[in-house]
Amino acid sequence: MSEAFVIEPAGELHGSVTIGGAKNSALKLIAASLLADGVTTLRNVPAIDDIATMLELVETMGASVSREPGAVVIDTSPGVEPVAPYELVRRMRASVIVLGPLLARFGRARIAMPGGCNLGARPIDLHLKGLEEMGVEFNSSHGYLDAKVDRLRGSNVTLEFPSVGATENIVMAAVGADGPTVLENAAREPEITDLVTMLNRMGAHITGVGTSTLRIEPAEQFGSVEHEVVADRIEAGTFIAATGIAGGEVELKGARYDDLAIAISKFCEAGLLISATADGIWVKASERARPTDVATLPFPGFATDLQPQAVALLSTSGGTSVVTENLFDGRFMYTEELVRMGADIRTDGRHAVVRGVDRLEGAPVTAPDLRAGAALVVAGLVAEGETVVSGAEHIDRGYEDFAGKLRALGASIERRPA
């Protein structure tokens, strides 16, 4: 049954909230577990729907999966069949990330074409082109992609764009290749650093982490490892935006300041006070947000996954802001829902002009995707009257107990059938 978040304004947010493990890292680490013939233990894995889907996927392939308090244990020794079925891949685009490790281990894979949030064109051409340079042959028919290679060969691969998914797929394939691979124009996101750290512990030797050039020396064999997932910078940024719009003082335990440096600088331009603490990040907002221009870019730039939350905050600022989306052409679909709440937003292609209004109004709205849904909840924290955000299942894909964490800070939010 579909559910909705119901929010009423309840004043400022105060207290502390623990930031969970990064969805965008944990998904790829689960995929990387397919490289090993044995047990991988991942700690700080968030209990969210996308993680459940990825675990179901590797289980369907033949792995044994069990959850322990705060951890997931994946045992591939029972045997793995390198086929990712449509009924699971269609639910989550990130499922395509199993392609690299399956090719590294088996030299073949059959993957349904990916689904996930509808954010416009997000082709996997860069993944395929890079893998082709390593000797992989692809054929597609009836919605499936068949890949095979006799032996992956180390190569020099240059990405046309620093795609996170392509970087991850190529790196996980390269650790099983014959000879070294040099990947140029690689993505630099913290989640890739987390993946590389685990791959190195499994037996690979990858250098250049945090830069745009990665050199990957293959592993002789992949050992069992335990690994703790890095904190979720997008969840942390969402709670920063929530504090900014509602006001108050909040500590984000476990959050990593450096992973959010550019976003934090923009939130500070908007009037928030933010600093690193021994345990995470401290946020304070005591005045109406100031207008500021935002442009999304690959890391270390402003994350596209924080753009909707930033727009929600700026919709109540004391002036006009211009927000530019440089990564996904369908990312502004949610603005029509904010306009239903009284926001003044005009979009033109990749640009949104956000004129701050004195107040938002509660209204029934629908979450079109994960981050847009979170932004609508953030807006509902200060909207007069009741805001009902349908499509809670989108938000559940990326936030563990979102309502509970907001309630612990003083928000008035609950779930009910849509």
C-alpha cells in the first residue's frame, strides 16, 4: 500500500541526529562482494529500500545474505549465476553496477536494462565504451544486455565525462583484468574512495584515489573482508537544508565536513552557520535564508542530489536565486509541486529562477523521485497548514526512518496510507 508523509509546521529543529551509511556507497560495495569467493561483511549499511533491492539481487544470483545488528554479511561461496533479472533491475538503476564485478569474476554477464528514478536521459554508454576498450563484447535484445570476454585486458581508458557509475564499473572490472588499467577523467566522489578502499583490502592495488586518474593493478585473488560504509553526505545535506528552512540548531553525528565542503559553503552563503565538530557537523540557522546562486557539478562541486533540497530552502529566502542543473536534464520536474505549495519558481531548460516568498502553504503534493520527495518534506516543515507528500516509497529508497529522525528534532511528521 502506498503511503504519504504528513507534515505540519512545529517550529525550529533542535537536537542531534545520527547520519547513516551512504546509500550510494553501500550499493556498490554490495556489488563488489561478488568478486570474492567467500564472505564479505559490511557495517553501517542503511536499512533502506534500495539496499534491500540490491541484497535481493545478489541473493537471486546465488549468494547467501544475512543481516546482523548494524551489518550485512554476504557469502558468495554457494555459487553465483551472473544474471541480473528484469524484475529487480527495473526497480533500481544502480543495479547495473554488478556488470563490472561479474565480468571480472566470470567473464560474462546478462543484465536487464536499468530503471530507477526518472531524471531524464542517463545512458550507460560510458560504462559500455570503457569496458569495450578492455575487450568486452556486448549484445542487446529483448531488454537485456549480454556481455562476454575471454580475458579482460588492462587498458588506458579515458571517460568523456566523470561518470560515477562508469568509474565504478570500470574499476571493478579492472581489478580482474590481465595487466594494469589507467582510468583518466575518473569521478572523484567520496563513495568511489570508499569502494577503492575496500577493493584494495580485498587484494587489488589502486592508486590515485581522490584524483581524476586511477591506476588499477589487478588482484591475484580476492579475499574476504570487513568494511564500514562511509557516512551519507546526501542525508547530511538534507538535514542541513531542513535546519536552514525551519531554523534551529542541530548536530549531525557521523557526518563528514570535507565531503560536503562546497555545499556547506553555499549553505553558509544562504545564512546558515556550519562547522565541523569532533563527532560530525554542527548547523545553526537563526534568520531567514539569504538568496544565493547554485550550480550542480561533479564532486567536489555541489551535488545534484542536494539540488532539490537547496531549492526548497531558497524558496523561502529573502530574494531571488538562480539554480543551474548541469547533470540531469529532468531534475526540475518536482518544482511544479513546490509551486503548488506557494513557491515562486520558473524553470527554463537547465535553469530555475527561485524568488523567495514570505510563506509556503500546506498542500497535497507527490514525490516524483527520491531527492525531490525529501525536498517536499523539507518544504512542509514551514508550510502553513498540513502538507501531504504522497509517494513515500521514493523517499524510503534513500533515507532510513526519515520521519523518525525529523520527529526526534521536534518536527511534526507522520506516515499514513496515501
